[in-house]
Amino acid sequence: MRDTTDQARGGGVAGEVHLAVRDVSKSFGAVRVLHGVSFDVHRGEVLGILGPNGAGKTTLFNMISGDIRPSGGEIRLGNVPLKGEPPFRRCKMGIGRTYQIPRPYSGMTTFENLLVASTFGGGRSERDSYDFCAQVLEECELSGKANLRAGGLTLLDRKRLELARALASDPQLLLLDEIAGGLTDEESGDLVALVRRIRDRGVTIVWIEHVLHALLAVADGLMVLNFGEKIAEGAPDTVIADPDVKRVYMGIEG
Ligand SMILES: Nc1ncnc2c1ncn2[C@@H]1O[C@H](COP(=O)(O)OP(=O)(O)OP(=O)(O)O)[C@@H](O)[C@H]1O
């Protein structure tokens, strides 16, 4: 049985603010990486985050997941300030994430990787985890790979496993960091279909991605970062037509 209530895990009503980021900044020593970034993500929404290399996108995720602390500002899950909550608590509160470079336990099987995420990350009992992880494997089209060592999987399957591990903690807010990078068009199409299925279950998704067509296929809204500052936010069509975005992100002079 879970040791956290649905409310404590950020359970709530579709459409309400699920994640609130307010005036968040981060500096590493004298290097300012993010400055005064604010945005909301509504429950059930898919927000895509774009920005050139080094814009501060992953740093933002690291602060939401609790891997690093902001230098200033506030992050709230619903109405709950996340300040002071360590990553494992945030995971139990319903925040799941993937890493840009997949981080499976390579010596364990695919299924064992999910069990670890489900029991330690999601707080499920081992007994409950077996059925739950089998469902996640099926959803991520990894059932046939359940007993293979994670270290021997193809790139697509490693990306699927990275996503499956995040899902095994049963998140209500899922942070995806460049899961389509390096895949063929067909493979990234499969991944988009999977992200849509997860969204259709009501999971809120924030997706950092350079593969624009993958993001545009599923995002309800886009936000663009450049040199640590938000330069655009809104409906996908409006954002990609924005002259600043074209110049900065796509290298097109308007
Ligand atoms: N722990 C750290 N110490 C010092 N500098 C860091 C640290 N983490 C990130 N940075 C710097 O912060 C900046 C933003 O990095 P970040 O990884 O957030 O960018 P990004 O937008 O995710 O880029 P990419 O698209 O290449 O993944 C970079 O200049 C990076 O070198």
C-alpha cells in the first residue's frame, strides 16, 4: 500500500495549476544559468520547452525534481511549495522524470529496473509492483524485453525504458528530457504515440525537446528559453511564428 495519499501526491482537478514556477533563478558561482523564469503548467496539459543548447532547460528540470536548489524564486506543486523537499519525496508526491542520458541499472533486467522505480520511487509494495510494472512494460512496448539486461537494449528501447522507469513511480507530473533525440522519424513517431497515451490518462507532461515535429505533434503549449530567460510562451503556432524565436532558436532572420 502507498504511504502517501492522492492529495499529498498532487492529486487534483483537471485544468487547475499543477506546477507553478515563480521567478526562479539559478547561478553556479558567478555563472547565471537561469534568471527570473515564471510559468504555470495546468493539470492534464503537455507543455513543450524549446531553447538552444545551454539555455538552462535541464537546469530547470533539476530544480523541479529537487536534484539542485534554485538560487531564488519558488516552485509549487499545486499549492504545495517544494522548497526543502528532497528528490525522493518529490517522486512520492507524484513528480517523475527522465534524464537526457538514460540512466538504467545496466546489470539489471528491464523488469528489475521498473521494480526498483515502483518500490523505492513510487512507494508501492513489491507485491503490487509486479502487476503494475507489467502494465507499464506493456504500455511502453517493452514486454518482450522484460528479462533482457538493460545494458544490452537498443537506443529506442533504452529511451522507452527511461520513460517506463519514470512511469513506474506512477507520476502525475512527468518531466521528459529530450527523449526523441537520436531516433529515426519512425521511432520518434512511436514515442509521440506513447506520450499521447500517457497524456490521455490525465498525466501532466513537461517535455524538453529539440525534435520540433515530435513536440508539435503533442504539445498544447510551448515555452522558449534563451540564455536562461523566457523569451516566448503560448500556443505552439504563435510561438514558432514569433520573430525572436525564429531568430534565436531556428536561426531564421524574420
Ligand atoms: N552543475 C553545474 N555547474 C556549473 N555549470 C552548470 C552546471 N549545470 C549546468 N551548468 C551550465 O548551465 C548552462 C545551462 O545548462 P543546461 O544543461 O541547463 O542547458 P540545456 O538548455 O538543458 O542545454 P542542452 O539543450 O544542451 O541540454 C550551461 O552553460 C551549463 O554548462
